[in-house]
Amino acid sequence: MHLRQPRADTPAGDQPLTKRRLIVREESWDVGGGFSITRSRKWAVQTLMVELHQDGLRGRGEGVPYRRLGETLESRSEEHTSELQ
């Protein structure tokens, strides 16, 4: 991981931060032949991808909503968008 060094003319921690950019998108991942779980068989997984960009750094993550908790890709996408912006 590359961390930016503080500028010589400002005390550490006083650097102005650049605007945060959030990217949330849905993807379908092929699972290569499918897999079976208790009550179903899946050939692809609907996944939510999240990227956060700020000050030359990028963080990425992915997740699948829990159907048993009533989560959907749309509800999780809206939640991440409202929390991180």
C-alpha cells in the first residue's frame, strides 16, 4: 500500500482531503459449473461491488445480500450510497 507523505509546509493531519468518489455497481459472477446449497443450485452469483476513491487511494469490496434477512442488491446499494457519501 502506498501512503502519501505529509507536505513539508503543513503539519501532519492538516492536509485538505480531496473529494471522495463512491462507485457502487452490481455484477454477475459465473461460478464455473454451478454449485448446490440446501434448496437450490446456482450458476452465477449476483454481487454488489463498492469502490471508494480519495486522495489517490482506492478501496474495494464486494458482498452478496442475505436473502433470509430481506436484503436485496438494491437495498444494500442504497444503504452503502447513503452511508458513504
